Amino acid sequence: MRFHVMTLFPEMIENAMEVSITGRAIKAGRIALNAVNIRDYAQNKHNRVDDYPYGGGAGMVMQAAPVYRCYQAIDQEYVLKEKKTRVIYLSPQGETFSQKMAQELANEEDLVFLCGHYEGIDERVLEEIVTDYVSIGDYVLTGGELPALVMMDTISRLVPGVLNNDISAQTESFSDDLLEYPQYTRPEEWNGKKVPPVLLSGNHKLLAQWYREQSVIRTAQRRPDLIQKADLTAKEQELVKEILEDKKQQK
């Protein structure tokens, strides 16, 4: 997986990605990072990339030309030509990012992220190069760098070999529209609270049942909107119904 980020702040991207799991993955060659400064393609004395918007209004708008030249440089130097590379524009107007989307994007060889600033980017270049408009939530940020980092972190975890234990990615929250079950470690008792006995049993069948049941319970309690999407057995559906009825009575 190769990530290409078109940004005004490449150091922000590099500093965040070169630590922890993603940093180890870069060193191991599991993923690659190419953060490109859009200002390098401004072609003016002060490397200016923004201008006043036509029609008036507050703020500035990023110009089409430097963004397009930056994209062309990435496309010509790094990206394979076998198929059109997906270019993701981070925007609050885009489709909301999800684990399902991350799993889809993890199958790509190259992903290009376009990070906007100011009041946005000239619409003409977006029409020219962008394939996906993506938002990480219904709020407005200063720029696209943080959403790009969120997406790259999530996608990286799904690339084979990035996690020490690839099974982790299969059991984490949202992998099957359920939240992950609670986790415990040593000591066996802390502050008067004991680890659930089933976790000490060594019985893999009972453990699997407990994990599943706890995931269903936690999702119903904390994300009732999500539980509606999960594939549940009849017994699990009854359990969810009881939990949701209890929540109603407690309000």
C-alpha cells in the first residue's frame, strides 16, 4: 500500500505517520508514505497557492493550477498506470468514513489524499482529479490533514503484515457491525474487581461464546444504531430486545 498525500503541511503528515504501528510498517516496507507539498508547484515568487473567491465572500480559495501540477507529479512519478488511482478529497461534504470503506480502500495499491485549506479548493480541479469525497464526521476542521491521518491509520491496520497479529483486525470494533468485547490483563484482581472467570478457563469454545455475547451486549448498550445492522441469531435478537427495553425504562 502506497499513500500519497497532497498537502500544505507535509511535515504534519510525516511526523504523525512515522511513529507507532504505522511507523514500524513504513520501516518494514508494508506501507509507503509520500507527502507532497502543494506549494512546491505554485510557480510564483512567494509560493502562493490561494486567491480571493469569485463572487465575493469571506476567506480564500486554493487555486486549481498548483493542485493539478502536484497531482500530475505524483501520477507520473509514483503511481502505476494499470488502473485509475483513487484520489480522495477530505471534505465535510463527503461520504462518512467507515470501517467498511477502509476495508475496501485497503485493497488498493495506491491512494492519493488531497488536503484542502482555507474556504476550500477551486471546483474545477476537484472535477478533474477527485474520485472520492470523504468526511470523518459532521464537523469542520482547519484542513484535511487530520482526516487523512485518521483514514491512513485505519486503512494501514487492514494491510496484511502491518499488525503483529492480523487476527486483531478481524475482531476489533465495527469489523462485523459489533463493538469489540471488553479486554482484561494482569493482575487477576484490581481495586476489588476480578477478571471474569471464563477468561481464566482456557476453554476456547466458552471463550468464543463469551466474546460474542459481550460484543452483542456492548453494541446494544452503547451503539443501538449499529446493532440494527449486525447479523444476529434469534437468541441474540432476544437479548438485544431486553437490553433496549431496559434502556427505555431507565430514561
